[in-house]
Amino acid sequence: MGIETKWRCGECHELHSDEDEAHECCQPSVTEVYVCPACQDYHFDEADAELCCGVSQERCPVCCRDHGASSIDAVAIRVAGHCRTCKPHFSIDQQFTIESNFEQISGQFVSLNR
């Protein structure tokens, strides 16, 4: 199940699977949007759609475990190249970056030392 691209009618905001359908709907401008496969909510940025319900997965290259794209383990993979499960130790700089990035994504602070 992946992120679906749709087009939104600029006038009535109806979503269409085909860009031409969206243009013909009310003859307004059309906006490309990205639809979360889990909740069917649309987003203007593909990355936001991927993070919406955490459906996309981030695979750890060390242990091959899958983690939700918005999890702290996914952030650790992007920053340090591994998750907390296979290698729970990070440098101080990596730890700060992981905690800071996760807080920006989720709005909650999680300490890697607890």
C-alpha cells in the first residue's frame, strides 16, 4: 500500500485520480496532492503523506528490521545508519540530532538514555 497521487479541483476541492478529470470538473486550477493510504487524508507534500499515519517503513540496513517512518528508530536510521534495537549506542552528536529531529516530527521529547 503506497502513497497515491491525486489531483484536487481548485473550486470544489474534490479529489480526482486523473488530472484531466480534475481540470474538467469545475474548470478551475488544479492542485496535485498526495493521499495517505491509511486514512485517505490528502497532503500537499509527499513527505507529509508518508509520515501521516506512519505507513511507510524505514528498514535498518544493519538488522533489516522495519520501523515506521515517523518513529524514533527511523530517525536514528537516517542520522546514524542503524536503529536502537541492533546498536543502542550513539555518539553525543548523533543522540542530540536524533532526539531533536524526533521532537520536531512528533512534538514530543524522547531521551535515548532512558
